[in-house]
Amino acid sequence: MDYVIGHVRTGLYGYLEDIGAPLPPYLEPVNEILATQTGVCGQAERTFAAIVEALGFRVHDIGFEFVDPNGAPDAHSAAEVFYDGGWHFFDPTFGQFWTDAAGKVLPIADVRSGLGTRQKDNAAFVNLIENASWGGDYTWFETDPSTVVITVQQPR
């Protein structure tokens, strides 16, 4: 996750968005994402998934559909990785995951049930434009009961 945080920069994406520059396509190939080092959640999740799959683990996409604090429909993507007999949720955009008391990373279903403690990667950096408009809390939607959560196994 640290590698993705350092190489898929949401801050640069936000800057390009702010100045009206062309943005990378959502379904851009991972090698092109890494070449530009620019992206938001979709690019970060796809890059994370490609790395984890290359290491031999199964991954599926976790999608979030919600209404943002300004009243606009929005979406986010993260991933679950299968290891040790279960799924484990990671959000490479925000550098976070939730753990139980023993330090085991929890699946999204447990996170949504209010279990675990959020762990945040100190290297994480977020889109400053959205941060200002949302009041600084980027991840409220992941545990908000009104958020629709979609699990999809993507062919890669």
C-alpha cells in the first residue's frame, strides 16, 4: 500500500482537475498509471490490486456509492485481499485498514458492522480540493450505513 500511495498521487490529480488539465482515464492500464503517477481511488485500487495479484493473492474490488456532504452522488473504490482463509479490506487511496484486537486486518463486512480499529498509513495523502469541501473527513462513507457497498471480482 505504501508503494501505491507514493506512486499514484491524488494531490497531483486534484491539481490537474483544479486547473482544467486533461485527467487520466479511469480504466487506464496500470503501467500508464504508474508512468504518470497520477490518479484517484480507481487508479490507486487498480494499481494495488495488480501488485497484490502479481504476488499470488486473490483480490476483489470494493465499490462505495454514496451522497457526499454537498449533496452530490459520489463513489469510491478500494480492495479486499484473500489470505489466511479470509478477506481483508484495504483502502490504498487513503492508506487505511481496520484491525481487530489481535492486529488482524478485517474484511469490509466487519468494518461496516463497526468492528475493529482504523489504522492509517502515515504516508497517505489525500485530494486537498475534496478535503476542503468535505471538512477534512474523507472516509466517513466507508462506515456510513446509507452507503451502498458493491463487491466485484474484476478480470484483469
